[in-house]
Amino acid sequence: MRTSPALRRKLISVAATSAALLTAASTASAVAAQETVSQGSAAPAAQTEAAPGTPAERLIVGYKSGAAEARSNPAAEADAAAKGEETGEDVDFQRRLGTGAALVDLGDGLTEADVADVVARYREDPQVAYVVPDRLNKPKADPNDTEYGKQWDLFESTAGMNVPGAWATSTGTGVTVAVIDTGYVAHTDLAANIVGGYDFIADTAVSVDGDGRDSNPADPGDYYAANECGSGVPASNSSWHGTHVAGTIAAVTNNSKGVAGIAYGAKISPVRVLGKCGGYDSDIIDAITWASGGTVSGVPANSNVAKVINMSLGGDGACTSATQSAITAAVNRGTTVVVAAGNESDNVANHSPGNCNNVISVAATNRTGAKASYSNYGSLVDISAPGGQTSTGTANGILSTLNSGTKTPSNESYAYYQGTSMATPHIAGLVALVKSANSALTPAQIETAIKNNARALPGACSGGCGAGLADAARTVQAVSGSGGSTGGTTFTSTTVVPIPDNGSAIESSITVSGRTGNAPSALKVGVDITHTYRGDLVIDLVAPDGTAYRLKAASSSDSADNVSTTYSVNASGETANGTWKLRVQDTAAQDTGKLNSWQLTF
């Protein structure tokens, strides 16, 4: 005989689960689906798991109305014992459910195959109407934040980021996100999640707070008069931009107030670099360094080192070596850097830091899941996220925390904004969820997980929107081992091939075998090229049938060095097996380089 199930099974408690979480309609449809499974087919995973990847420890057995086991507990107990003897497992009748079905215990330690064997024995019995696993349910109640229903970007099935499905696994606890932006204006829907930051604006004309750098990242307002920021530039009210970004990432949630944050268990470190008319690279570089745990002369050591940096900011031109150096150092310290692709409806290759290496560059989508009209695009975009588009209606923007002051702080408020600035904190919040779920992951692994678990954009994108629309639930499930994809089968070439200056195209081959059917609609193409002035390069993926897919076009304004990124290609029309080629050509003189390696991930 076995020990009591109470002694040999972990207690799984679902506290305060309301009956309203499972509606009568959904329960009825689930039962109907379970009861119509063909009696003769092999038990699929859904019939053997209590939760994805977890073998069931108990089964619910429904007997036909004429069976003795449907009326008699001793008969059901004897039948369980007989099934156990037939399979070599201990199968124990536990109790009768209100529907008349029998609950039988299998104990812990069984494999999915063991459970499938028991399920098969029951399904072969002509007296059994159905047998299903006793599945583990978790609360799925919406947050009680009063404005949550307006946050389509989190939960709508068409173009939302599927955030609620991630919360049962991770809320970002233990992770600090540095918001390198305009600073923070006090807001009660954020205050509990704010930790120490810093004001890095050295120029008092920009800081407008009466002093230079200090430990107070409060946002005094960034308004300016007409022509104050350049001839012809109209006046602008204070944006409270950093506070809006911070609210999307980590607004306090389930506090019966305002909005919900994506990673509401995380903390926000406000790092002020933007003031009147913008902010200088020099301040931003120091902010990146300090936020990620580096040393900045004259600035105290950071006691709230961030594992995620959000930069919803940008300017024109190539990623400078100075900015790239700061980003690379931050990533090497283990901090993931998430940046906005920009709002110029232009190729991101022309805008920094969205065109820097070692960042997650984010494009914006609207409420239909198409690229937002203003969003930048291109092969350097890594991923897309909801950024809203208020031209189709104010409520189609992104709602977050703000302040009502037009110049200086007044009353706390909420408002809809649009922009890649709003898309970027969606990904920063997702990175916090991922890092909290699996703290061992590197920035590169986190980026790969987000890309591999994105879903195809439901709307159109011309020019390149990265791997697709980020899916929070699927990504978090993947890194926590409960589903999703941490990266499929990878084929790699490490043969170094020199790229001649202003010469003929070079090609490197990878032979793919052992696959079935066609390549995926989001085939991942990882490229590692060392080359000065990467704008000279044209890069194509060539399928086995000779079809070429343009990964990167030449750009006379992209003067940064090297190409180290992952492209996503819709190769669903191509047979997977065969010889794939990466074709690289230098189209202008005076710069040289080499293809170090490349890979295909199916």
C-alpha cells in the first residue's frame, strides 16, 4: 500500500480563487471537448498533463450510466485497483465528484508515458465514458486597476502583447529597470516601485532645475517656447515622458487605481538625461555606464544596478563609437539595453541608438497589429511592440502615468501617448519578466528568447519590423521551461570569409538536413561580420532554390562598424532541407572586413 497522498505530494494552493474565474460556458465546452476524444486513439499530451510539461498525478474518470462503477464506490475502487495491476502502477480511488465521476490518484514520480498507459487502459474499457487529467488551474482574474480595461496593448488578442498570461509565472520581482529619460515626476501609481536614480544633465540650460548633476532625478518639466530649441521649432508643453515610460514598465498593479505595469514586481530607477530641447550624448553615455554598474567620475556608485535599460530616445545619424562603447560595456556587465527605433517613418539605420549593435531595437505597432504609420523600420529592427496610433482615435494610444502640468509639475494624471517611445517600455518590461523568471540568462539569450517566441504581425509592415510582435506569455513560458521556444534547431557556419573592398559578392554555405517540410515563417538568420563602415554592405540570404531574401541594403549614412544581429525571414515558401547561402557584398571603396560566422535557426 502507498502512503497517504497528503504525505507524498506537494501541496499546491490556489488562494482565494473565485468561482467566477471559470465560467459555466468555458467549463461546459472543456468537458465536451474531453468527452468526445476517440476511445481508440493514443493519449495526447493534453490527456496526460496536469499543466504543460507536468505529468498528471490524478485522473477524473467518468463511467457510463449503466456501469456499476458509476453508482458504487467499492466498484470504482476495485476497478482502479484492477487498472493499476494491469499497468504496474498504483492506482487508488479517492472520492466521488459531484458529477458522479471518480477521482483516482496516480501519485507523483510518474512519467508522461506511465500516465498515458493508465489513461489508455481506462479508455479501452467499454464502461468508461471519459478519462481526463485532474488539471491544475491558476487564477486568471484581471488586475483591479481602474483603467486596466483601456490597456488594449497588454491583453487584446489581435495586437496586444499577451502580458496577463505571463503574470502567473513572473511579475519582474528582483529586477531593476533603469529608465534613461526625462526623470520622474511624483505619481502615487508608481511611487512604491521607484528606487534611487540620478540626474546626469550637466548643462544647467538643459537641466532647468538650477543645478548640474546630482542624485535627484526629479523631472521639473521640459517645456520650451517657440524658436527656443531652434528656428521654426514651435513651443511645447512639458512631456513628463520618463514618467509615462516608467508606468508602462512597472506601474503599481492590483491597487484599485490607475493602470497596470507589465513588470509590476520590478523596480524603476529614473536616470535623467533629457531636459529642455533634449539631451547630450555625453550625459547619456555616462547614464548607460552608471545604470549598468560601471564607474563614472564624480558620481557615487550605483546601489540599484539595473539589469535592464530602457532608452526611449534618439537622434539622427550613425551610432557613434562613443555610444556603442558604452552600450557594449553595459551588455558585457549583464544589462540588456532596449532602445526605440524612432518615429521618422524611416530606416532605423539612419537613427541612433536604434541602429547600434548589442541593443534590442523596437518598432511600434498600432491597435490592428500593423506597423504604426510613424514608426521606423528596417533590417536592424529586432522586435515590434504596441506603440499606439492616436490618429485613429485617442483610445488607440498607450495609456500610462503622467502629470497635468503644462510647464511645471501639477496634479498626477494619466494620458494616451503614441510612439516607439511607448513600444520600447513594453519590451523593457518583458525583459524584466524574463530576467526574473530565469536570472541566469544573458542579454543575448534574452533577446533570442523574445525573438523566437514572437508571433507574426497581424497587420502589414513594409521595410522590416523584426521578428514580429512580442508575446510575453510565450516568452516567459519558454525561459521558465513551461512552454514556448528557447530556440529551435540551429545550423552554423564558422568559416571565416574575407569581404573584398568594393568587390564581388562572397558566399558562405550551410547545408540543412533532417528537417521536414518547409522553412518557418520566422526563420532566424544570425550574422556576425567585422567591417568598418557597415553601410557599404549588402547582405542576402539565398535559399536552396536560388531565391534571394534581402537582409540588409547599403546605406550611405550608416557609418558604424560591424554587423552583429539576427534577422527574421519569412521563408515558409522554401523547402527547409538543402544548401542555404549567405551572400555579402561591399559596394563602396576604402573599407574592408570579413564574415566571421552565420547561422540559421529553424
